[in-house]
Amino acid sequence: MDHDEPVEDFGQLGISPALVAALAAMGIDRPFAIQASSLPHSLAGRDVLARGRTGSGKTVAFALPVITRLAASATPSRRRPRALVLVPTRELATQVAATFEPLAATVGLRVTTVFGGVSQLRQERALANGVDVLIACPGRLEDLVGQRVCSLEDIEITVLDEADHLSDLGFLPAVRRLLDRTPANGQRMLFSATLDNAVDAVVQRYLHDPVRCSVDPTTALPARIDHHVLTVGTTDKAAVVAELASGEGPILLFTRTKYAARKLARKLARDGIAAVELHGDLAQNARDRNMAAFRDGQATVLVATDIAARGIHVDGVALVVHVDPPAEHKAFAHRSGRTARAGSDGTVVTISTPEQRADVDKLVRLAGIKPTVTVVTTTHPLVAELRGPKAALLDRPFEPAALRPAGSPGGQAPVGAPSATPSAGGRPGRPGPRRRRR
């Protein structure tokens, strides 16, 4: 079976007509393999351990049983949350909530998020007003539980999303402490791209006779990705990256450090490319603003550190560029998985200087791919082919709308932003889908 292809009908899996309609309104008509594999068990109340590569549809796979089972529960709605979803990053918490909210609204359930980097006052108010589904990062949630602002005593269903990334970031001790505060007889689901020893220890301790659903090899990348390694001289690297970034987008550029992401994004913006940055040094409101600009097409380029390599979904990312090759192959797989999601095509380019060639060769070998390797300069025709149609340069540095002074001309439109005229793709300011490049 091709795991990128829908396999059944949601209604046949036991999803209510109202939720099926809500999924259709979100553009989700038929389930992917991990959903079809896990839903019969999760809807029946079984603990589930599910593995699947990034972009395989894990969020919908756990959102549907959580919402369905809470809606059918005889437990009356209370101020305390009844479902808990633990995630490793703020961006992922926001992304998961965006999937949950329209589904939960269909059956009258409330959803809220809890994470650090912002004032907790609004989170306290949301909890006090009553919440059914709590989507949280472990650190802030532990703070709120310790302050007795939040109780996990009524949790019926717990989900660990991106469990391997929770492990990589050192969150598993906090995850264990939080799980110890939830009822031992509750349903638990763990979704992960890989299963290392630390995550397996959590499985053994907290999941009871789980159904194991694995739809891909642990580090599998989508088959619809064209992989290229461009070997460039050190003096040509910046120009080649800028040329790749000048396409219509959406384009993701990955760097190893926060400094490099900030420097590159601001250089591209000064040169008239609608680029924004995403990394750990940004305040949460800036991270939200930049992600919103990238999602809605105001920005065509997002320059990010590995903070964006996991769990972040943006429609139609056609090109991912490893400006700095990652340190290990798992990060390579997760970065690359930002394209070719949900059955679409994509292109991944790894930039390699001659000095990095041996490390890059090892990286792609461990990732299980066989890229096309080409020595290029800025004017090599392959660079223009991978870039795709060139976007018009802005006549001034790009600036997200929220940074503009109050009362500046143009209201909420960003300085120098592309036109909001609907494109062939049906979304304002974003070009229609590109054909797969060969």
C-alpha cells in the first residue's frame, strides 16, 4: 500500500457525520494510512503507539479520537481539562490547536494552549473559564500545575506528540512527572517519528498493552521529494542561496545557528525578498507574526533553525534548502519533511562546500537517499530550475505588518508585500501550485 494515498472513508472508521463534514471543510476528505491504521483502536479506547514519518497525518489521527470520546463521555463538562496533548515546541502547540479547534467546535468542546515565552495570565484565565482539551508544552504546564492553577486529576485521554523530539529536548523527566499526575486508568496515545530507548521506557511505564501502528520506516522520507546536493565554492555560497530564495515560494531555508538565520533573513529582506526568520531568540509574538506572514503568503521565504524542523505544516512548501547541513541524519529527515506533505511533491536542496562534502555524503547515506550531486555557480541553469519562477523583488525591505507604526499608510498590509489578489491556488498573495521539477 502507498502510505501517501488515502485508504478508506472516515465514516467507515466510526467518525460522526458532523466531524466528517468538519474535516471536509478543512480539505480533508479521506484518511491517510496512519489514521486508518490507528483510529479503530483509539476510538475503542485502546492505548496506541503510532510511528510515522513527518507529514503522515498524525495530528488528525489523535485529534479525532480525543474529540469523539470526550463528546460521548458521560462526564459533565468541568473547569478541569479532560484531555491533555503534550508537545515539544510552542509552534507545534499552535499548529495542533489549529487542527483541534474547528473539530472541537463542532461538538461544543473548548480547546486552549499553554506554553512558555508569553505571559501566563491569559492562560490562567482560559483555564479558569473551563477547557476540555489542553495542548501544552511540559515546562509551562508544570509551572501552572505547581502553582495549582491547573489540575490534571480529570484527564481521561493523554497524547504525547513528537515524543522523540520531546526526548531530544530533554523534556521526558517533566513528561513523566505530568503523566504521574493523570489518572492511571486513562487512555494514552504516543505518536512519534522514531522510537529510541528513552521513549520506549515511557511506553513501557505508561501505556497499557498498546496497539502498535507503524506505517513507515523510522526515518523514511516522502517518496515524492527530489533531492539535490549543490557543491559550491565558499565565495559563491551566499549568491547561490539568494538565487534559490528568489523564487515565488513558499520556500524554507534552514541554518544551524540563530545568528545565521537572523543574518540571512535580514539580508534577503534588504535585497527585496519577502523573508522572515524563526529561531529561539525571537519573542513569542515575533515568532507568531513571522509564521503567520509565511503561512498567508505575505512572506515567501522562512529562514529557520531546527525549531521549525518538527511538526510545523505550511501548505505548499515546494522547496527546502539546507543552507547549513544539519549535524545528524534525523534532523535532515525532519527538515526535509516540511515539503512533499500529504501526498504533494517537493524539492530538497543541500548546499555543500567542498570542505563539507564528506560530511554531507555520510549524512545523506544515513538518511537513506541518493541525491543528484552537481557542482554549481550562481549562473548554473540547475539553480534557476530548482528555484522555479522568479518572484518580483520588492522596492523596499520587507517588513511584517505587525511591525509597522500605527496609522502608517496601507493599514495592515505589510510594507512592500505582494498583492492580495487571489491567485490560481485560491489563496491571497500566494502563487498556484508548481509542477514537480525534474
